[in-house]
Amino acid sequence: MQAIDHQLVNKKEYDAANASDMLRILLKDDLNHKLEETEMSLALGCLSAAVSHLRLHSSGEKGFTLEKYTLTEYLRLDVAALAALNVFPQKNHELLSGSAGSLYGLLNQCKTSIGTRLLKQWLKQPTTRHHEIENRLSIVEYLHNNESLRSDLQSVYLKSFPDIEKLYSKFYRVHAKLRNSAQLLDCVKVYNMIGTLEGMCQYLEDNLSDDQDLHLVIPLKQTLPEFLKLKGMLEECIDLSKAKQNAYVINPNFDPALKELTTELRQIRKRMESMKQSVQDDLNTSKRVDLVESNAHGYMFEVDKKEGDAGMRQSRNEYKILSMNKNKRVMSFTCEELKELVR
């Protein structure tokens, strides 16, 4: 479930009259099987506004389901009740503005942003289902009594866990061909997350002391098979060896044309490295000349300002100075041969 911050929208977006047409576009099941839901005009109006806000109708994908949200299974807490019980920090109250002055502040030991959001959701909307409450208490009791296991989960596995809900939102917008900020880095985050899930699942199986406690790992084991399919796809599409160096590119073996282009780039890079050594010999510097990437120039050379200036005065070759960094005492420059290669 994606969390949506409240905001004011145009009244026209609460369009219950045309909600049926919208749902026929989005739902994978026949709307005729949802007679009870289609009569809830107020709820349909709100749903229409949410769909418009998230631009879900732009995808045209029949991948959604419609279910009635049963509020009777939750305790209703209004704003006054939340404030009286000090559930969350109160900005306008001097003594209760800090995290320590609220129930949320005392309970929030979450290591992930999705855990923090889930805790807020549970506090704002506490469940009244006895089985669910007992299940949560059993998990908390087990983790409380097994300090080493709890510590390993927090410090080793959960600490590096990404915000999967935000990643999903990015990927959905890509799929729906909407404006998005998704990058290959986000795919690498998902790949690393799958590895973390595998490790955490194996760790729990190895360290849970009782067969009846293995139910803690069942949801993970049920989720992993689908993630492992995705992991295989990511390994095929992304150059993971480059990702370890913080360079995020498509695997050149993914496409013959891309492989050919990668070979050409390697040859150019090799020529630039050879040129760098020639420039260093020409300038006769005791400190090395570096080849660095530049947003403005593609690639350029860098050298100690004093030695570079002296070397250029004696050299017969022509170099173009691009910038001077007085703090680092570094000179950035290029030459015609390098400019030809980076075009």
C-alpha cells in the first residue's frame, strides 16, 4: 500500500459518477462482481481522486483489484484522542514536542523507513483483531528474548535495506510512461535487497531455536521465489562488476550492438591512457598527470599547477588550459588529440 500525503485537490476530481468507467480500465476482474462496492458513492469519489492524484489511469493496465476496507477491524482514533494519549510528538506543546514525549518516540527503534511508516500506521489505526495482536506480541517477545538474533537483524540485514515502497513507485511510473526519476542505480538497489533477503532468510532458518518459531520466516520464503526471477533478469541486464565501482551501465553482453560499442569505447579509453603517458613525458613532470571525466569536456588532463605550467612553457606541443584550482593547486587542460577522441 502506498502512503499518500494529504493535500487539497479540485472538487471535480471527486467524481463518483464516472468512477465505474475508470475502474473498468484499471481492474483485472469484472466490475459486475463488485456490486456492493459500486454503491458506495462517497468511497468511489475518494478513490477517483486518489487515482487521479497518482495518475494510475494513464497506464491503461488492468492490474488492480478492488476490495472493501473493513474499518470495524480497527480502533478509531481522532485527532483529539491521539493528542490526549501523546501517541505522536506535538509540535505546539513545549514539553511534548520531542520524540521522548510520545508513544511513537519510545517505540520507534526501526532501522528502515518502511518499518517507520508501518509503525505510524499501526499507531494511527490500531487493529482490534485478537489473533493479529497476539501474533505481533509473540514476535516482539521472541526478538526481545533473543538479543543476539535481534542485534544481527538490525545491524547486518535491515541497516542497508532500501525503501522498497519508493522504489516501487518509481518503477510503476516508468511502466506507466509517466515522468519519473528512476535510474539504473535503483535496479542495483533492488538486486542488493534480494541478496539481503536471501541472507536474512537463511540466517533465520539457521538460528531460530524452535520449530514453532519458524513461522517467522515463512512470509520471506514465500516471497523469495518471485524475487529470484527478478534477480536473474537484473544479472542479465546490468553490469554488476561496474556497479561495485559505482558505475551503473547496461551489461554489454545484453545486446550485440551494445557489445560492439563497448569494445570501441575500451579501445578509445586505451588510447587516452596511452596519450596521458605521452603528455606526462612531454611535460616532464615529477608528479603524475591524471585523466579525469568532466561534464563539460568529456575527459581532460589534470596536473600539479606549478609543474604543468613549467612543462607547457618548454613543450613544443599546444595545450589548452581549461581551469585552475588554487586550493588544490591543480591545473586542468586538454589538447587537440584528446578533444578528437572524446567527440
